[in-house]
Amino acid sequence: MKTKVVQVIFHLLLCVTVIPGSAYNENNVQNFERKRDIAMDVTDFSVYYDVHTNETIRKMMPRPWYRPGWRLRLPFTGGPCECKSYKCTCCTGIRIEAFGFDRRTCAILKFEPEEAIINLEVKMSNKSVLVKMFSASNPPPFCVPIPVPYLPPGLVDMCIRLFDVSIVQQRLHVCMDMDTRIDMAPVLILHFDCMDMGIDGVSLSKPGGGGSNPANAATNGDTTESMEPTQVNGDVYDPVTEDPNIETTPQPMAMDSLPASPEVTYNWVDITSDFFKYIQDLKLGELLHDGHLFGLFEAMSAIEMMDPKMDAGMLCNRGNPKPLNFPQAVACGKLKIDDLEPSELIGIIDATMACIVSWLEGHSLAQTVFTNLYLHQPHSIINKTLKAYCIAVYKLLDCIRDCINKALVFEEEDFLPMGYGYRLGSNPQMGSTYDASLEVSEQKCIAMLREQEEELNKKARSFDDDINNLWLALAARIRFTRMIYQALLVITKRDCQSGADCVALLNGCSEMMKIIIKTSGKGTQPVENSDSPNPMGFEPMINQRLLPPTFPRYTRIKPRAEALQYFDELVTRLRHAWKITSCTNFHTALDFFMDFSRQRSCILSRSALQLLYLSPSPASTASSAVAAPGQPRPHHPFIEILRESIRSFVNPPALTPKSPATCTPQARELVENFLVRCVRPFAVLLQVCGHNRARQRDKLALLLDEFAALQEEAESVDALVGGGVVGGSGAGRSCFGTWLLYHVLRVMIAYLLAGLELELYSVHEYHYIFWYLYEFLYGWLVSALGRAEALSGEAARRDTKRGARKHKKRARPHAREGLMCQVLQNMCGGYYKALVAFKLQGKIRQPACAFDSEAVRYKHRFAPLAVLTPPQVHYHEFCEMTQPLKYENPVILYLGGCKHFQQARTVLETITTPDQEVTDLLKVAKTNFVVLKLLAGGHKRDSTAPPEFDFSVHRHFPIIKLV
Amino acid sequence: MSSTAMQTTEIIKDNGEIDGKSKLRKWLNMNFRIEMTDGRVLIGVFLCTDRDANVILGACSEYLKSNDGETEEPRVLGLVMVPGRHIVSIKIDETMDTSLQKFYYEE
């Protein structure tokens, strides 16, 4: 019976709740009774769920190393929130035996109604581990990762999630979840009651607006059953003992000592010889294992010890002397904390910058920036310049991480947000000790740097020979650090300072970067063939034991010169990203995003762009767009942006204020609802543009699904609103549909082209890709643009009829875009015809027919396009339509292709103010024109050597080369 | 040497080869302490082995060999495979009652 209960819990991965153990006494009964009614469900590791709907959003494969049953125990208990006026305290005890983790964790929320600020403090066993301030006026859910100091950093962390935050008449409503995450996957999710804080008392309610939903009810059902204490084996679920004294007697804790978990005593018996004897009974290749929990799959996912690629711990052990930590290095004189030469300071700063760049390129903090020993105890440094710099680095890292986390456009290959137990926030230091007196605010940090700047400039003035340069060079570095920090603060926080400020700061950064690059040779240089980026202050192996089990064992720090170059370019990119703030129109903004992405920008500038366009970010806009039914419609500035976009694109009567179509409240409601529905997909579209190029394609495919749903809605809006306007030509008018179709087509084209850029297609597939683009997508896009122009023109006439002579003859707004579409359509046509001709002449290697099915490949390539209003063209249609060409003379095809490129070229040459894109395309079109002409003339007719497609000039449209 | 070790030798004598396997099976899901050739010590749950003594340990922690007796903070590794050729010694934890440890697998 016992085992069955346990098995049900673990194997079926059910939601379970507080379970007391068999070590059951009076005291525990009381504890238990007190906690019985707490609505709290724990979702097992296989499940993520949506905080709004409480629905499971996707199943996750449990990582094999914390599979249930391996003595990994997850008993837990949570307390109710206690609220007094503007302060609520929610506590929980968490014990994970396998990691020796047993702590009482409290989250204390304080609300300051005057400033609409929430103060969040997290205490573990009465030690403060996190203090953070939030604006209560931003409603999206956010997650504050809390490092768990006594655990391997990065492996286990906690996350307080505040959601449903709203203020109504100085009353704050907030709901809280506390997640314990292992390897970033929530293992435990505790729901606390929602809190309402305000002048007239406090109250608690269940998440989701009162009523307990079915999911919760089911959990509670399970709860009561498993709560029967006698049914549960005490060894599995120990009650979390909460020492009543624990609140009053804080226990001292240090980084280098494990929590005082009950001492495990082993009684080791040597079985080496027996073991080696017994295994000989196994057959070759036979695995001895426990059949139903462990199999070959799990065996394969184990990390192999003593394999240099997998075993990160091996390196710590290879005869190297143990790396010295900060106090040891200071004690033995290897680390100067005072009387540093300016050249040494420059060396340390430049090396740190190289580390930051390495971090931004996707390496872990532990192996990059925090190999700098000075950062381990910045407050112990005596040299003021270095101290100020080190503290500023902490703040800068925090700001960068904040920016990237907010934008949410990174994947694991872009960026590692883990902090490895280094406290990045307001209290720069390492480890679990928390000293409030070491708190450094943003302003204080900036002031410290300013002070150093002046000091250094003063020193620079007093010398006037060669050494003078060094002080100046040092001052430039400090100044750069201050300005980039301030600029990033503006970008990340958005509300604190004026915009012009940021531009000035970034310009200043650029200037300082020039000096820094020029003087990079003045600092101490890394020793040749050494792993350390600077002779003093860096220990590449210092954090090796903090790393998770499978980790790239060694990170090479970016060479200094390249890193400084990177910083220089980063500043340029940020300056460029700032220009988004002047993009008022959504279409121009979207083009800007796509253009920015094309330049393959770094993660920080991509994130900054996201934050600069929408506050707080497109990602949070998207996630907050889905309102729970019954709640008032979320109001977001993005809705206005979209409204304006539709207005300028098609100018539908429904959006003109005095139009009869807006008269009925019903129609207005319909349009508003549609706009609200648009928020998510379009915000996601912006977010997708921020991801790295390789990830965009899949995300675009997913987005098409959402657009499909939206198209249906657009149709019904058009049918009801668009029809009954002045004039009888209402039948063919579908303003919202056209606007949406335009975006859908652009996404589809981007999806197909991304395959070319990422080199996913083989040459023998090119023909139908280009065919699809040429015959359909670009053609549709041209007609969508034409329709939009007609619609908005009609609206303009409508206006002028009424006597409002605003713009007599509007320039055709989409003229240039229409031309570009024609160009690209022609280019695709050219490629298509050329490819068919190549095929007919046997110049393209075809896959052996036994292993090939063109139909399957075709279906696969165009699968995401299947769901939408521009109907997908199926393979059989493709075959029918292209049938005649199979009997065409290749020469005629080459000439046809030639004509297309010629046409593209002519159109391109009419474009005034050509940009890089136009010049590149022109080059491609011209070259291909000549090549096809040659081919038509019979050049290399009999050669079966495959032509080459060279994407070096343009990422999507190759130059055809004959070899 | 504990009584279990004594018993095993007897079983071997009685039943020959098969019981090597059954004895190994008894050790499954028990705590192992494996010392490797480079001096590190791994403690984890014995999950799997094969003829070459490649051992898989679950929920494994790595301990550095301490020369001066101080116990150092372990590093959590999770699921690891120790190649047989790198095993210096294997020890088993006899403190826990086997029935308690293995209750998951009983019907």
C-alpha cells in the first residue's frame, strides 16, 4: 500500500501536496492542521503550466539525473501569507534531501501606495538573500531569480513570481508563486494566496479571481488522500520541521560551509574484488540494471567520467596547484589591492572587458568575468579606482542581464543568465553573506565613478611626460564604464531620464572607446600562451567547481584587441538601435527590426532594440495581452500603434472618427476586440525579429498559426463593419483582411527565404522554392499592396468629398515597396527558369530516386504555409502547373530567365536613393543576366558540371556561377 | 568484512555463475562510493553496470581527495558513468536497511 501511493505520486507524475511523515508527533499534528487548508499544488517536474490559466502548457522530458525514485525527495510545506497593513509575509519550508537543502524561505512584500512601489525581500532562514524594488504599475508577470547560496549555483535556484499585479484606488492586488527550479525547470511551484493591500485592511483570495478552478480542485482531491499520514512512508516524506526559534536566531552561514544538514554517516564496506568478480558473469554487452526505471536511454545520457570533453571536474585535479582565492592571493602577495601601477589597472580593466565580451558571446559568468579575483571581494580593495571599477562591473553586469532578461530574445546559445551565486544586484559581493552596509545604489555607483574620473584627470594634469598618457587612458576607461552603464540604465529602465541624454552618453562612449583602443597597448599584457587574460588578478580555474556537471570545461577569453573592437561596435549598434525611438509608424518600425536583425547584431543590442521600441518589451506585451475572461480589456499603447498602422495602410472607415461605421457601439466593440487580439501576434513578430537568425525561421512558422486564427477574426470584422459604407462598392472591400494578409505574406516570404539563408535547401530543391515565391507569394504581396493603395485612396476621396482637403494628392506610400516586390518576383522567376533549364540539361545532381520523394520534400518545405487564407499550393498543383515546362527547350528557358533578371535590373535602376540592399541586388541581377545569356548562347551546353550558387553578395539571392 | 560479504562467497560456491548477477542485482539502488584513478571520490546510487565494470551512478556527488583530512564541499554531478578502467575501489554503504532503500521497486 505504501509503495503504491508513492509510485502513483512519482510515476504518474501527479500533482501532490503537503505530506507529513511518520515521524509524527503532537507538534507536527498542529503544524499539519495549520497548513491543511492552504491552496497549494505542486506540479511535478514533467509539467510547466501557465500562471494565468493554470493549464499545462507543455510536457517536459525529465532530466535523467533527477528522475523520481533516486532518493531525491521533495517534501515541502508552505505557510499562509500573513498581512499587516501594507506588508505581507509568505513563508515556506523547502527540503530537497538529495542536495542537503532544507530552508525556511520567506518572501516579504511591502507596498508603498504613494509611489506605487513594491518592495520584495526574500529571506532564507532569516537571512536576507534578495531585496528588490518594483514599480507596481507594470502589470505583466515577472520572475525574480533568487540564487540559493548553499547549493551549486545554476543547478538549483528559486524564483518568486508576482503576477496579477494591479492597483485600484491605492489598493494593491498581487498574486505570488514561489518556484524552486532545478536546472531552470520548475520542480516545485507553490501558489500562495493573492494579496490585497490597502488602507482599508488586507485580504487574501485565491489566484484567478476567487473561484477555485477545476485543476486546483482535482489537486485538492489528491491532497486529502495522500495526506493520510499512515499511508505514507516516513522515509520518503519527512515533515519539514520548522523551528519556532528560527525567526529570532539567525544562523551564521558562510559560502564555504554546507548547511548543517543532518550529518549523513556511511558505513563503507569494500566490495572491489567481489564486484569485479561478479561482473564476469555478465555477457559481453549485457547491462545489469533495474528494468523498469533505468534503461539504455538513461545510460546513454550519463556523463562519462574521465572524459576530457564531458568531465569538467577533471581539470581541477590535473596536478595544477589549487587556484588561490581572493584572501589567499592577497596574503601571499600575488594580488595587489593597493599601490597599483596605472599600467596594471589598465591591464585589469581591459582584461575584464574582454571577459564581459566573452560572457556576452554566450559563455558563463563563472568562467569569464568572475575569473577576476578582484570581483570576488570588491569591498576589500583599497585602491579606490579599482574598487569603484569592480563595483561598477557588478552593476553593469546586473543591468545587462536585466536588459536581456526583459527582452527575452535569447536562446541558450546566445546568453547564459545564471549568476553562480554572485550577487549582481545592489549589493555587489560573492556568496551568501549579506551585509546591508555594502549596498550600492545606482546613483552611488555613478558618483563613485565620477569621483574617480576627476581624480584621475587631476593626476593626468600633474604629469606631462609619457606617463601622462596612462592616467588619461585610465580616466577614459572609467568614464566609458560610467557612460555605458548610465546609457544601459536608461535603455533598460526607460522611465528615469530623458532620451537626448542617452544619445549623448552613447556618443561619449564612442569617443572614449577610440582612446581606449589607442591605448590598449599601455596596460599589462597577458603572458604568452597563458590562459589568464592578465598577469595579475585572474584565475581561470577558480570557479571550476561551481559549474554544473556537464559544462564546456574551458572557456577561452576573447583576445583583448577583438574584445575592445566588439565594445566599440556594440556602442555603434546601440546608437543605431536608438533610432527606433523615432519610428512612429509600425511598418517602418518592423522594417527597422528586420533590417537590424539582418546585420546579425549581438544579443545586447538586439535586446536593447526590443526595450527601446515597446516598454517594457514586446515579450511582456505579448504575454500580458491575453486577459483572463471577464477581466477588463488590457489597455496597451501597442494597440494604438497597431490602430495607427491599419489607418495609414488601408484607412478603413471603421477607424475614421466620423464615419458611419463607427456609430454603432457594436461595431466599435468588434474593432476594438480585433485590435486586442492583434497585440499578441504582432508583439511576438517583433520579438521574433529580435532572435538570432537561425532561430527565427522556426518561430515564424509557429507565428503563422496565430495569424491564421487572426485572419478569421479579421474576415468577420470586415464582413460586419466594412460592408455598410457609403457607395455601393462595399463587397470587395476588406480593410482589416488586407492589412493582415500583407503581414502574413511577409512572414511567409521571410520563412521561405530564411531557408536559403540558413542553407537548409539542397540545390535540387531550389526550383520549387523559387517557383512558389515567384508564382504566388510575391505576386500576392504586390496585389495586397495595390489593394491597400486603392482602399486608402478611396478613403481619401471620401474625405475630400466631405470638404476636408487635407492632402490633395498623397504620394503613393507603398510605391517603393511595390517596386521591390516586383524586383524580387522577377529575380525568383529568373532563378526558377534557370533551374528548370539546368535540370533539363542534367546539370543538377538529383538524389537517387529510390531514396527520394519530391512530394514528401515539397510538403515538408511548405507545411507551415498550410493553415492560412492565401491557400497553400499543393504538390499536385505544382506538378500540373509546371508540367509544360518539362518539354520546353532549355534555351528558351534561359532566355526567359534572362528577361526576368533584365526586368529586375531595369526596375532597380529606377529606384532613387539606392541603399545597400538595392546595390547588392543590382549586382546579382546584372551578373545572372550575363550568365544566363551565355547559357542561352550554348556556352558549356554539354557540360554536366553543376552550376554553383554563390550567396556571398546577397544572403537570399545567389549569383549563378558556371564551373 | 561484514556478514553479507561472507554470505556472497558462499552463494558463489553453491550456485556458480548466475549468482554473481543476482548479487549485483541486490546492490542496485544502494549507495556506492567509487574512487577513481585520479583520486576523486564519487558517491551515488548504483544503477547499472556491465561486463567491463562500467558503472552508472545516479544522484552522484564528487568529492575531492583531501590530503589534510578536511572534508570539502561536494560537487553535484547527477547521472554519471564511470569507466571500469578508471575504478580504483568500490565501497558499498551498509548503514541503510536494504528494504527501506529499495521500496520503490517492490510490488
